[in-house]
Amino acid sequence: MQQIEFSKEEQELLIDKIKKYFDKELDQEIGQFDAEFLLSFFSKEVGSYFYNRGLFDAQAILEGRMDSITQAIYELEIPTAFVK
């Protein structure tokens, strides 16, 4: 798997969210460099867990939809003398 990368705009948004979180929730100011470093750390060390969870959830949804489609196709079958 490739490393998770964000666009410049996404990075700016995420860094801003980190800085606001530290200020509001932890009552600490965090600088731009520290926020960038923290984002990089979480992207490299934790990001793949979130990514894999997203893939797992998407796969479960797709599997459910495929089961539904398969059932709908079986319902369209016309009975014949031929048995599978």
C-alpha cells in the first residue's frame, strides 16, 4: 500500500483542525510546525488503520448489495423442468 497523502488544501484544513483541537480541548497552543509534524505522524503510524477500516466497511456494504442483487436475479427466474 502506498503512503496516505493529502493535497495541500487538505493538509491546511487538517492542520488547522489540529491547532483548534489543541486550543479548545487541551487549552494549549500548538504551532504550525508541531501540527504538521503531528499530522505526519498520525498519517504514517495510524492512517492505515483508518484506511483499512474504511475498506472493510466498503467491502461489507458491497457484499450486502451483491447478495441483494443475486436474490433479485433468482426471483426473475422462470421455473423450468431443468433443475440445477
